Amino acid sequence: MNSPTQNAADTIDVPSAYAEGYKNARRFDNALADNYVRHTTIGDPALDPVMDEIYSLHPAKLHKFVGAGIERREAELRDAPEPLRQFFADFQEPEWLDHNAFQPGVRAFHANADLMLVAFVAGVLVEGFATLIAKSFAMTGRVAATKRRLQQNNRQLLEIFFPGGLQRNGDGWKLSTRVRFVHARIRSLLARHDEWDREAWGTPLSAAHLGFAISVFSKRLLDYSQLVGASFTEEEEASILDVWRYAGYLMGIPESILYEDGAEADMIHRIANMCEPPPDSDSAAMANALICAVPGIVDIKDEEEQEQVIALAYKLSRALIGNDLAGHFQYPQVRTFGTLFAFRMKQRLQRYLKSGLMVRADNFSQLLQISVYEESGLTYNLPDHVKHEQSHPW
């Protein structure tokens, strides 16, 4: 995280919802608190102005040109508006990028994918809704598309940890860049929407929220994965952090709020929780919708089995994120004593009965089954209306 020179707190435009938390957070670390709150009014400095300039472009053309840029279809891209052409021409890899550093993390992911997936869904994704980012999802009505979003998240997780997935022509690179365009488009739509209260909430899908999210997706994913039975060497942990750091860069997170290592990811996570207001009903709605979508993505039809899976998901999620956050999310009251230990023992027994190669093959097959794969390949459709139900599919 390359923070700019810190200014005095009274020069920062503080959205009103953050005022109390920000004041308290400055007592812990004023520089970190200043940096986080400053980013609540920042989106994607490079892409947002481009999306504003081409806002009126017909959706079909926008999708076509975004796809042309990501897929390097130069003949098509030549017909795109100049700001969009320039955006792709200006893209540069960061100086710190080292693709070789991803290899230990890729191997560790495929050895632990089943456990990392449990941690990802039951811990990481729900915790991501603890911030005001939930307002963006609730206001657009994306709660109705939770199953598809969960499948899209799983697909990106699989692709960024696929060997070579973050190379320029890899699907992990393409999907992460697509996410950047989706965020910028939603940000542009919400900024024009009467219901969005910028003075209270700052910028929709702000850089602060995305910087927090990538810290959760990386460091908290490692922490939660180990709680459910995964194991990593120090080299593997550092490598997994490197993978997510570059994915975050591709998603347009400014380096001024993008972690450099695990310790910094932890600090961003901690300061965000201090600055953010307590999770409200929007956060609770998104977290519960995600938990209840779990049976659907594994195609469980039997109602009794669906209820059992949801009950287990709630129990694991509460055990991972803690009773305080689970309370804010209005989870059902359940005892979690021994839950993680019992889950770890069951997973270790299953792994003991399988070879390492079989574990990797099963993990990969499972990820394929619960991810979104379009028959036509990657698609670059973007939302064309602020309300999900009025937008064309994307």
C-alpha cells in the first residue's frame, strides 16, 4: 500500500456515516484511518472518467468494445471511442509483478481447494458485506441474483489460481479486468441514481471497500481456510497473497489502498472495521441470501437436504466470523463450540483415505461444477440499468 503524503484530518471529505468510526480509528492509527476514509470518496481513478465519457454509448457497442479490448481484437477495438482505446493502450503491469511467485500458491490452492472454497463462501464472501458496500448491492437489487454472483465469484477464484491464469491471455486476467468494468459501470449508474446518498456513504463501490475486500479475499481466506483444516507453508501463504494482490490490481484497486503483504492486509482489515459503521439490514440481507444460495449452486433438490446444508453453512459461518458479526447479520442462534474441530477431523479423515492426486482432481471437478461457464465462452455484458431486474443479463 503506497499511501500518499497524509494531510490533516480536517482536509478530508468524510462521508457522514463514517464520522464516528473515523474519529475513533484515528486514535488507533491516524495515518491508516485517514487513508481509508480518503478512499471512501474514490472509485477507479483511471477507468471511471472513461466510463463517464462513454456513458451514452449503446450497451451492445459497449459490451463489444470492452470485449475487444480484453480479448485483444484490435480490428474491433479500432472502432471504439478514443478514451476506451487509450485505456487499454495505457495498461501497464506493476513493477512488483512476478508470475513465478504465483506457482507455490497455485499448487497450494489446488491441494486445498475444497477447504478454501468452504472458507471463501462461509467466511470471506459474507464478511465482505460487513461494510457499506452492501448498500450498492441492495440498491441495485443484486440480492435476487445471489446464486449467479456466487458462481461468478467461484469462477474467478478458479481462474486466478489456474496455472498461467493471470498471464495477459489467461482467463483469470480477463475475468478480473471484466470485474473492473462491472464495478465502474455500476459505480457510474449508482452515482446518477437519486437514492444514492453520496454525502452519507461516499462513492459507490469505493476504493476503500474494494481495498478492504481484497484484504479479506486474501489474508482472511488464508486464516479461515486454516480454521477449517487447510495447511500452508510460509512460501505458499506469501504466494497466495501475491496472486490476490495482482488480481486486485487488475480489478482497478488503487495501489494506495492495495496491500503489499499479509501484515498490511491485516491492518487494512482492522482499520476498515473501525471506520465503517456497524453492519445494517442491507448487510444482513446480502449475507443471509448468500448462505441460503449454497444448496442451489451444488444443485441440491431435496428440501430436507437443502435445510441441512443451510444449517451447516450458518454454523460454519458463525464459527468463522464470530458471534458479534453473526449477530449483526441476524444469523439464527446456534452453538458453535467444537464445530470447526469436528469439521477439520472429518476433512482429514477423508483426505487420509484419498491420494494427493485424487484430492486435487476432485477439488478441480467440484470447482468446475459450481462455477459459471457460458457455452459461448467469456462474455463481457455489463449492466445497463441501475436496477438488476430492469437490466439485460450480464
